[in-house]
Amino acid sequence: MSNVRATRPYRKRRQYTPEFKAQLVAESQNPEASVAGIALDNDLNANLLRRWITESKQAGQQPSPAFVPINLPAAVAPAVKNSNCIRIEIPQSSGPIVVEWPTEQAHQCALFLRTLLQ
């Protein structure tokens, strides 16, 4: 009896150029793009493309974003009044309605609110 051994042809690992990787990473940054779709279109495993994206981020080779971030000044909160005043703000589509009522007349404010909410 002889042993017959069939061998499969050896498949070499494919190598990709840095330009090709950078191009696919840049395509994947599009918000409407699917990483799996890009990988399938280029006969790649999606996990390989995700690894390239991660490596690109870690290496600081961020592809140019679709937008350029800008620094805006911090929003300034309106000054809070230290007066003795009841402030009621009712949001409306055309803009908020603001009612300020002296705290000394809180009972009248309660009557106003009851009438308003009926």
C-alpha cells in the first residue's frame, strides 16, 4: 500500500501598497460609506480594512475629513438676576414666553397660573 498525499498549491499572502490602503481608509471616512461594502468592492475582508482604519488613526495619519472643525467661543449663559422674582419660561415654536413675577405677590402668580392652565 502506498501513501498518496495531495498537496494544495501554496497561496501567497497578498500585499497592498500604502497608497491603496490610504485610498480605502479615506473612502471609509465618508459618513454614507459602508466599510463592508468598500471591502467587498475591492475583494478584501472587512476586518482587514477595519484594521487599516485603526492603524491609520493610531499612526496619526488621519485622512482629510469631510469637514474642517473650527473652535467657537463658549456660549455665555445669561446673567442670573439676584432679585426676588419668580421667573416662568414657556417654550413656544415662535420663541419662549417669559413671565417674571415679584415674589411678594406669589399668591397672585399662583392664581395667574391656574387661570392660564385651565
